[in-house]
Amino acid sequence: MSTMLKQNHRGAYHFSPKEKWMNDPNGMVYFKGEYHLFYQHHPFGTTWGPMHWGHAVSKDLVSWEELPIALAPDEHGMIFSGSAVVDWNNTTGFFEDEPGLVAIFTHHADVEGAEHPVQCQSLAYSTDEGRTWTKYEGNPVLRHDSFIDFRDPKVFWHEPSSQWSMIVACGQSVSLYRSPDLKNWTFCSEFGEGIGFHGGVWECPDLFALPVDGAQDNSKWVMLVSIGDHPDFTEGSRTQYFTGEFDGTRFTPDECSVAKIRWLDLGRDNYAGVSWSDIPAADGRCLFIGWMSNWKYANLTPTGGWRGAMTIARELELRSRNGEVMLVQQPARELKAYRQPVLSLGPKTVEQASSELSGLRLEIFEMHVRMESAQSIAFKVRAGAGQETVIGYNGDTEAVYVDRTRSGVTDFHPEFPCIHSAVLEDGEEGLELRIFVDRSSVEVFAGGGRVVLTDLIYPDSASTGISVFADDAQMIINSLDIYELSV
């Protein structure tokens, strides 16, 4: 098994299907001790095709058990993206004695003779903890007469108004609806005109409240909107976010969301991510996962027998900084249980740290770096004959960057080999980097998660070298910890 894993680039601690195609995460919900992850799945090929909902469950967000396909195409069409919730109070009437799971998804049908496909919202429900599903006989429950794109519903219970709320993508905007029972929906408002980035179709929205700086009496709402690939933009598909207020009917953005475009991840490979529903109040976290790919080249990546993986699960928080409330991400804390310590350095010069790293050969690991002074420094990971991925910080531009131009197999798309960066302001606070490396990915969390870059890489299995370099070899690294991640 291990040889197979190394040959086809399958990650050790990133979820991917055993075989065939996967894209967007769907229906993430927590119920009876399990995290459910559904996903867009083509079970008959390794490129995008007729969409089903694949299914996996986990107790800890790291180790996943793949289950049989949950939803398959039917007379209404393919099963596109959507969400799932626990119907605790049986508002739907689907459940008798105990609460159950309800999936809200898009049916996509190519209608003969029609100018464009038909997209509408439908329901399915499960009374056995997600193992089997029954589609609602009254499907679809929501149509729209004019939107060509009308998909990816995210549903949640809005406690202040005692109703279900839905946010759904509508081409170049999102629409908000409300319902008492998930079956009958009333239009509330539309958001998106004149705000944000519009260089691609709007997809996979999400809407949730978070405390600011951990203060439970001061919260804001966060809207996520993913943007599809467009040939005019080298970045490809990516996700923007807005902060503001939501009253159950309308989302009102903050000034900082009006003034500039804000990206969830400045790497190339974190798309269509949304949050988990029904995380217990005792936990209190907002948990997120994204599809670790990009529509620029998603159908071309050089994996064997399967294609598509998820990012690591992340904890989302709101923090205020210089008068702005911003979204930050941290790796899910459950990953720490899989650490196996490899190296722990106290204060060392770059030259000394380089010597300590010279004998290490690692394929699957986490690196945690702290420096009191934010000066230029770079790490090479997954390095071998003619291959290396460079992760660094430029002290002059205050930018964290990933250089994957020589990261391994890069020739499957002209825009895959690239260098990209993100400004990490306030370098006087020092520099902190958490770097997660797997067989075909790097995920970089800088400045406590203020800047995140997620990138696919495809090195040879023998490319496992690690090194550090800087213009000033006597510059001090305050701490450097490396852990293998054993799943």
C-alpha cells in the first residue's frame, strides 16, 4: 500500500477518495460524534463528470472513513453542491422520535432544446445517521425563473428569527431566502452588485456568525463566496470573504468589505470551502475545509487512479487589527495528536539551523518557525534532484511566498509553475510560520493565520530534503520544531 501511495501522490493526512474524481466539499455536518464530509464525486472517471455526493466520516477531522455514495443523479438531474443540517425539532416532518439529517442540494439538468441547464434546490433526508438517504418526493423545493446559475445552497438555523436561512449562488450575486420547514422558501434579499470581485462566476457561498477577538457579546457575520476560474486571471478559482451584519433577511457589509477585496487564501489551491454545521456549543469552533485544487488545471493533475483532495480542516476566527475585523485561519487542533517529534531547536543562527537540517529526509511533516525579528528567510522542502518547493518571507516587501516553479511535475498546465505571495503586515511583531507538507501539497499559515497559502506540488517520492537559507547566516531563529505526521 505504501508504494502505491507514493507513486500516485496521495496525501497521508488529506482526504481524497480511494479512486476517481472529487471536487467541492458538500453537506458538512456534525452529528452523534461524527464529522460528515460529502463531496462532489464522479465515480466513473478521473475528470469532472456526472456529479454524485460521495461520503466520508471522521471522529477527529484527520482520519477519514469513506462510505458508499450518498446521493446519485435521478430524474431531476445531477447532484451538485449543497449543505446538510440536523433537523433537531423536526421542522420538516421527516422524523418521528429522534432528530435526523437533511441535505439541501442543487439538482442540475441538461434539458434537450433548452438554451442552458436548469438548476433548482432539492432535499434528501436520513434517519440512520447519514448511511442511507431518501429524496423528498416534493423535489425540487426552490426554483428561479431567470438565473442561469442558481446553485450551491448553504442552509442554517437563524435563532433570532426562529427560521431556516439559505444563501445560494446566482451567477454574479447571492440570494438569501427563509423557511419554517426547509420545504417552503421565501425570497429575502440579494447581495453582490457593486461589491467584491466579479472576474468569474460566484459559487459555494456560506454565511455564519463569529465572535470578534473571542468576545461572545461582540460578533459579526462572515460571508464566503468562491469565484470560478476565468482565463483573464492567472490565479484561477479562489474564495473571497465579506464581514458585516445579518438580520435574518439582509446582509449589510462592513466598510472594510466595501473598500477592498479580501481573499480567504492567497495560494492557488483552496476553493469552494464552507463550514461545518451543528458543531456543539461546548466546542464552539467554526470549522472549515476546502477543495485543494484549482479549475485552471484540476482535470489535469498527475495523480494515479484518483483526482482531488481536501485541505486540512481549519478553525476560523475573527480578529480586529488596525481598525479592521479580519478572518484568520488555524489548522484544526486535532492534527497535534498525530505529531511525532523529529527536531526541536532553541535559538540558533540560520547557519546552525542549516547544519541541523542537513541530514533530515522527510516527506510528510509539520514545521513551526518563530523569529523575534521578521527578516528575509526561506525554507526548501521536498527537495531532491532538480526539485524543490521554496517557502519564505521577504523582509523588504513584508510578503510570505511559495515558489513551486521547480516543485516536481509542473508541465501539465503552463500556469501551474509559479511564485505567489501575500503581504504580512506589522513585521515588528516578528515572524511565525506553520508549514504543513504532504506528498502533494504545502499549506502555510503565517502570523497566527492572518495569511494563508495553500498549494499543490508533485515532487518525486525521493525528493525529501529540507534546508534553510538567508542572506544573513547569523540571523537568529528563535525556535524551529519539526514533527512527522503519522496517520
